[in-house]
Amino acid sequence: MAKVWSKRFDNTLNPFIEKFNASIGFDSKLILEDLDCSIAHAKMLGKTQVLSSSETLQIINGLETIKVEYLEGKFFPSPPAEDIHYCIEEKLISLIGATGKKLHTGRSRNDQVGTDIRLWLRKEIDNLEIIITDLQKSLLNLAKSNIYTLIPGYTHMQRAQPLSLAHHLLAYLEMFQRDRDRFKEVRSRVNTSPLGAAALAGTKIKIDRNFTALELGFEKIYKNSIDAVSDRDFCIEFVSASALLMSHLSKISEEIILWVTDEFSFAKLTDKCATGSSLMPQKKNPDVPELIRGKTGRVYGHLQALLTMVKGVPLAYNKDFQEDKEPIFDTAETISSCIQAMTILLNEGLEFNMKNLSNSVENDFSNATDLADYLVGKQVPFRTAYQVVGEMVKYCLERKILFKNLKIDEFKKFHPEFDEDVFVDLEPVNVVKSRTSEGGTGFSQVEKEVKNWQKKLLS
Ligand code: ARG
């Protein structure tokens, strides 16, 4: 097929270079957005009387026909068209004839492609908002039924202080809320129309940029035509927000992988979300969280690719930008599947092992801070109390016992302020209950937070 520029050239493209140059292999994903963009552009040209009303109608009908054919599976964008934009233009001309050649008046593929990816990304972000909220609801459900379930809390992967399991889960809910907020902010910048910037300088054709922006649901238009066709910040922002989201998913994945090991045994996987081994009959593998953890690297890679793609690229459009699509397409697909897989895993793939969880907090020194705080309550300076308890830990470790196994007179040997009521403070459930500072793991605080989230997510 002859290229649109064939009249200016003497020779045709080397077939390898033709393929190398083409983006139709991946940008056909933008077909619906490209059609909407063209319909809005044609309507605008009709309104400004660049096109007659019958030409406008013919073009719009032609584009609508292409849409129907595509949706009915009768039209597949494919080579030899170089990209989706030429593909649609050629198809339109073949459908309605010469009038189709007027569609590209007053625009360039540069502002066109920028419009298409923004429309596509906006739709993806709207879908992400729904599925991240679903993920939050799953976490909230689990949290709601585990306010009084205790789990060891770790710092440096060493037992630190016991926690309400709900509090632990709500920490993830907070992270995913920040992810939602970030996507919302990215959306507002994605939702800016570059259409009408033309190649880079604007156009002398009578166009109405605000009209097309309104038609396509954009909140505003780019103020500078060069910036409009050069800006790929929004792609980077999208992948950056996605990379952070993946870091959160990867964190919870890693915890689940640990929780279901024989060594931790805090939870087990149900058959719905686990796989067996081809060789070892006893195995039940956590493929879902492992895959999510693994896919995180891919999204980080896309971020690096995009940042490098824009580095040092002069104004305005450069073909480098064709490389923006695959990273954002793959990022959107990857994060969306990971979010949904994690939601399913939380809903039906995980069973907490209540017995092991409560046993685990009974048999460690994670109540050591509380022992020090007990003395603080009796006016002992914290640093002194801390050192007293340090000695006590050593004493117990040497005898292979826990604080609760000490007799009251042994306690008193370490500090005279200790009394019988210390045993109550040492109980893990009381340790957790007492953390009533705002945002702490105390049950009253966690109950309040569960209620807040319920209001926020379920109303
Ligand atoms: N396929 C191109 C892309 O995805 C469309 C824009 C081409 N513009 C140009 N001046 N060659 O970036």
C-alpha cells in the first residue's frame, strides 16, 4: 500500500524498516479512543464550518460504521497500516471516498496520538479506582473479623510487640488509599487535551480546541502547543503511581508467603489459590503472591524505560515517543491483574491459623516494653526501667523461661516497685489493649478505624 507521503519520495521503504517503524502491532489497542478523537475533531470542523454539514455527517457516519464493524469483530486493524491513526484514516477513505481525506484537516498525528493515550489512560485509571476499592473492601472484611486476633509485630524481622491482626491489615488499607489518591491526582493531569496543537505550532485552520476538549470530557486544554505534543510526564506519573502500588502489593505478598510457611504457620492457603508441585507430593505453593511479587520488577522496569525515553529528547514530538505505549499498556494490564488476584486471595485464598497466632504471642518477650512501661507508671524513669527489663530478659533467656514464669519475689529482686498486678499487664491481650494512643493497635482505636473505613468504603 502506498504511503501517504509517497508523492514526496522516489523510493519505497525497506520492508524491514517498514516493520521496524510500525506501531500497529500494539497501538491498535487505541482504536476506540482514536475513533472518538476523530469524531470529536470532525464535529468541531463542522461547527467551525471548515467542513460542510454533509461532509461532517459522512465522516462521522463512516467513523461510527468502523466502530460497529470493530465491535462486531468484522474489522481488525492490521499491517500494512503503519499505525492505528493511518489505519482508521485509510479505512474511512475506503468507506466514504474522497470526503474521508478531509478528516485530518487542522491536526497532526502528534496531537492525535497524545489525545488517544490520554483517553485510554483516563479510562484505565477509572477502572483502577473501582478495583483498588474492592481490594480495600476485602482487607476491611478480614480486619473486621480479626480485631481481637493477635499477631506478633516485627521490626527488623525480629519479634517486636504484639498487634491486633486488624491493625496490621488496616495498614495496607491505608497504603492502597494513598495509591487511589495518587491515581486521582495523575488523572487530573491526564485529563488535559493536547488536541489542536497540531504538529507542534498550532494551525491556521479555524479550529475550536475547547469544543473538542468538552466533547471528549477533558477538563482543560494545554496552553502551549509545543508542550502539548512533547509532554509524556503523565505516562511517567501513571507508571510511577503504579510502581508504588506494586511495592505495596509485593509487601503484602511477601508477608503472606511467610505466613503460610511451616515455620510461621500463621495462615494456610485454601485450594482455590494454591498450586501443587510436579515432584513433591506434600507441597502447596503460594504462586499467587509470588507472581505478584515477581511482576513488581516488571512495572519498576517500565518506569525506568519511560524516564530514559524522555531524557534529553528535544522539543517537540520525536519518534522516541512511540515507545511510550507498550510500557503503559503492560503496566495497566499487570497492575490490574495483580490487584484482582490479591483481592481473590484475600477473599477466598487465605485461612488464618488462630491457634498458632495466639500461641505465638504467648511465648516470646514481645511484652518487654510493657514491663518497662509498668515501672514508668510507678514513676521509675524510662531509661532505668528499660535497663531493669533488659537484665530480666537476660535472666529469663539463661533459664529458658518467660516473664510470666517468674515468681513475684524474683520480680521484686529486679525492682521493688513490681507487684502482683504486673502479671495482668504481661498478658498479650492486655498489652495490645493498652496501646490506646491515636493510630495505635489498642482495640478501641482499631474498632474506631474499622468503623471509619466502613463509612468511607461501604456508604
Ligand atoms: N505511531 C506514532 C506514535 O505512536 C504516531 C505519531 C507519529 N507522528 C509522527 N510525526 N511520526 O508515536
